[in-house]
Amino acid sequence: MPIERGSLLFTAVDVAGHPELEGRSVHEAFRENERRVLAVGEGSVPPAAAGDTLAGIRYDRATGFDWRPVHGRVLRAGDRVVLATSRQGLDVLMSGVQPHPGRRRERAGE
């Protein structure tokens, strides 16, 4: 995912309540230069890990995360996804507010 001079962030989010994710396929949830679904798993996180969104996610099969989700897999309210995002992409996802189309073009031309 090209980010040029920006930052690439990794986070885990519950799909429930996010219209940009819930009911969409992994492919439809992708937004160029904003976010990409890396893994899909169950929406439960151990209580001790609640403060850190990536806590408890290990790079092994025991986590229940599918690190190669099929692009046609539809994301449901009980799912949790690991995302690679830009700062703007995470902001859009968490606030639900899309930036003005003119702002996107300005940034692309920088």
C-alpha cells in the first residue's frame, strides 16, 4: 500500500458498527491509500488485552485469524479484522466522515 511520506498503521477493529466494513467483502472494504484488510478473526478479545488493539494476536494458527482471507469473504458483526491503514484511512473508519473530494486530489498532487 503506497503511503509516500505518511505513516502506515496496524490495528485490530471489531467490524460491528463500522459501515465501511460490516456487510462488505474483504475486497469492498479495501480503499486505495487508506486501508487494507490483512486478517479476519472472531470478535472476542481477552479482557487483559482490551487497552491494546493488537495485544494477544500472535503470528500462529492458535489465534483463529485467517491471514489470507478470500477477497469475496463478507465481513460480519461478529468479526474482528487486522488492518493496515494510513492515518487518514483510520480517521475515516473511526469517525465515519469522508474527507472532501477536493482534499484528496490536493494530497495526491503534493
